Amino acid sequence: MVVAVLLLGGLVALATLVWPWLDPLSPARATEKLLAVLSTWNGVRDFSAQIAVRGGKEETLARVLFLSPGNLRIDVLAPEGLAGEVFALRPVAEGWLFVHYRPWIDLGIEARIPASKLENSLGLPTMVQILEGIRRGRVHVSYVPAQTDIAFGEASSDEFDVRGLPGEFPRIVLRVNPATGLPREVHLYADPTGQPTLEIEARNVTVNAGLELRDLFRLEPQPSHWLRPAPSPGA
């Protein structure tokens, strides 16, 4: 009888420890799945997509190119007043090189931005901050798996709801393709209980297609005029 009681107690204790990792809706499992998605993103060498951003009455649409580790290009497609503008960013020894092309005045603008100034302006947590927040119990992750529409055979998105984040957006809802782990939508909340402050949708996503640095900084035609402001003091 004593052995039976000890065995039963051991099974209960084991089940208590193991079940959070077996239950697909448990916080432990949700965190594990989120980390797997973020790991997939870290493995992307290059990325291209059409990105729609909604944060007001009008939607901004752009073609976005990314090349690891931190090279980015944005070609604005809409609204009409901004269509044709190009923004590009790349890491350099002293911070970041920023290029802005304004086609209607045939002008290219090049500036150097200190790393601290750019990072402080983003308002988004770093991977280290997210992991530390999860470890300390300050960041909480919930997960809703994708559902398949039987009539059309199409799967919805895996959804992660991440709360307690440091920075400007304490809540982020992330919807990803269940087959690839690539992003479909990101909703950023300045007020965790309110409506999204920004909604970002990724369309026509392509990864690891062989983009090169020249693809991100090529301007055709080349601007006839360039403006290169001097760095501000301390930059």
C-alpha cells in the first residue's frame, strides 16, 4: 500500500510537471511555439513582401526588401502623395546610413544616424528583452492554433498574443503562416485593452531569394541632386 501511494504521488507530480508542455494551449507550450517562430525569422537571409500599414484613416502600402543582418529598403506605393518615395537603411561602422529618394524633385538625401538614436526611436523590445521578460514572468504569451476551413481547405493563421512587453507597445498580437512560420499580420497596442495602434499586414512574402546589397540601394534613374547633411554634434 505504501509503495502504491508513493507511485501514485510520483505520477501526479510528473503529470503536473509534464502536462504544461503537452497541452497545446498552455502558456509553456505557447512560449515554446513563439520562440520557434522567432528562431525561424532569425534564419531568414533575405525577405521581400508587400506591406500594408494601417494606423489612421488611410492605408500606407509599400514594397519592402530586407537583407540580413540589418539592411532595409522601403518603396512606397500608396497613398498617391507618397508613391515613388524610397527609404533605405544599412548598418555602418558609426551607426546607420540612411538614404531617402524624392522622385518629384529629383533629390537623394543621405544621412548618418547614431545607433542609439535609431534604437531608442523604434519603441519595440529587443529579442533579449522578450526572453528576459518571459524568464522573469513579466511577459506572458497565449496561443491560438490555426483552423482549417473544410470547404476551401485553407488554414487560418497561428495567433500569438504577447503581453507585458517593455517599450511603447506593451501588447503585440502576431499572426503567422502555420506552414512556414512567416508573418501575416502584426498588431501593435499602445493600450493593451484598447484597439490596435498600428496594424501591419504582409502580402506576397518571399524569403531567401538571393537578394544582394545593390538590390536595396539601387536607384533608377540616379538622382541628379544629392543632399548630405553634416552629422549633428555627438553623432
